[in-house]
Amino acid sequence: MAANGTPHPLDVHILPQPNYIDAVRWIPPLSPFHRLIAAAAFDSDTTTSTFQIHSLTVTQPNSPPTLTLQYSHPTPSRISSLKVSHHNKPLVAASTAVGSLHFLVTDPVRGRVESELSLPEGKLHAGPISCVDLAESGSECVTVGEDGKVNLVRVDGGSERLSYRRVFDGNGLVGYTAAKWASPTEFATGMLGFGLQWWDLRKPGGPASQFKANWARATTSGIVHSIDIHPSRKHTCVAGGSSGTVFAWDLRWQQQPIILSGVETGEVSAYSPCESEVWEVQYDNYMHSKNIGNMSSSRILPVMICSEDGILAVVEQGEEPIELLAEPCAINSFDIDRQNPSDVICSLEWESIAILLRP
């Protein structure tokens, strides 16, 4: 199978699942032959939710991989956000629609959950937790919700206990929808109206910087659904949201968005691979910029996106997008393998998981 806009063949496998898959994440492997996937599953018939660990086996190129359910762990309600720490022993953070937060320590050898720490509903947020993100250290987690609260939860592995504190409370006047760590003391949040905020824990009291959408023709009532920050360019975050919009915010030029997809403003236009909600964005380290000879710290590196209208694509500033996958249903989430960035997993609305193996 060839992806649009690229001459390289793309090995795609769609693996049907018995339940709806809300999110998927790679679990850091012990070896390239023993790979694990974390998944958030929902059974619409019984309205039960589970956290699952699947084992992925790829015998040889161009042959169908197999996905085997290794472990299933019930959750109080549907999982609203799922993140995996890549520090030492894998730690999974899962938030739910009723506002509970769960930390699952996984065993990468047996593909099981060794232990769990959790905070019940009502402790952190009044209602669903919109998004969680784990710091690189694996010991701290930021949570945000549409109730306007921003919380910091600390995982003490030695004593196996959780502590938490409120970083900010918007008292319902603002709603947060996305969060991403930038450094051990800094993170970004996304909100309604294509707004972004930058937080510095060394400067308490509120966000250190704020960006509000101000482009003339944009749908400013849109929502930021996902944020990513490149580890080597922590001054820039990329965001995906409503109407196929993908843009970057550079802290050095704070009020000027860098449009990658979905918006036209005056003389600035961007190619758009989709027209619906962009559910997730991630920098794609596998793709080399077409302008590698003219790269500067201000140019945005290639970004992978997935959308409600079933598009998985790579977008780059000023270039036509590269379409990797076009499905007749929503692509709810995806994840790029850090150890093998050529490999991508996706969760499809029609109860299936897609595996993409790039050459």
C-alpha cells in the first residue's frame, strides 16, 4: 500500500477488536521482539470499561502481525485520557469520565499490571478529567478538566502513595482540554477558543504566558484537543483542534500563530488534510523535513495528526500533507513508537486497531 504523496510503500494492517478502543499507547519494550500496547477499551453492550495490555508479534515484513490480549483491568468508567511514562519501569496514567485517576505499574516481561495507585472521583475534578500527562521522570502527572482546574499529582514509588496539589482553579470560567509537559517545571495547556497557556511551577499564581486565537477568519470558538512539545525545541508547542486546525505557538513570538493546517488568514494559507476535529498531534521524528537544508529553530518539524473524518497524515509547514491512512470512520488516537518511530498504532472507531509499519 502506498501513502498519498510518498513513493515508499506502507505496510498497513487493520486488526478487529471485540470492543470500542478509545486510545492506544506503546509500552516501552524490553526487546524489539517483545512489544506491548496499552489500550483503553469500552464495551457498549455492557457499558464496562477496561485497561488492556496487548502483545504485538510481527514475524516478518509484509506478513500480518498478531495482537494478543495479555491482561485486562477494569476501570470505574470510560477512560478519558491514557499516557505512558518511558522512565525505568513503565507507568501508565489513566483518567476516567467520572474524574478518577489511576496509575498502573506494568511488568514489561509478563505484560501485566503489578500494582495500582488511584484517586477516586471528586478528589481532583468536578466531572471528567479531560487530559493527563506524565513527566519524563514518571513521578509527576498534570491533570486538567473542563471545570477549570489544573492539578499536579506526585507518585512516590518508594512509599507507594500519591500526593496532589491544585496549581490553578478557574472556578468554571475557563475549561481545559489538553496538557503536555515541556520540562520538569513547565507544561502547556489547551482550552476553548484555540487558547494555549504556558505554566512555570517556579512562578505560582497562574500561567506564565498565554496565547489567544486572534486570526481574522479562524473559528475562534474551536477547541484545542491535543498538544505536543518537541524535546529539543521546548519553546514551541504544536496544537490540534476543531475544523482541521493545526498550529504552533512559539514563545519567542507569542501572539503570532504558525499555521500548519486548516486555517486561512489574510495572505497566510495552509494545506488541510481534514476538515473535522483533529483528535491528536505528535511530532513525527521518522519524517525528515523537505527543507532540511534550510532548517532553522523557527521552522516547525513534521507533525502527525489523526482526525474525526478518518485521516492519519503528516503535515509540515508550507508543504502538502502526506496522507498515511484514510478510513471510513474516526481515528480516535495514535501513537508513534519512540524506539522504532517507523511504527505507528491507531485506534479506529469501528472497533479495530491499525498497525502501520513504515519502511
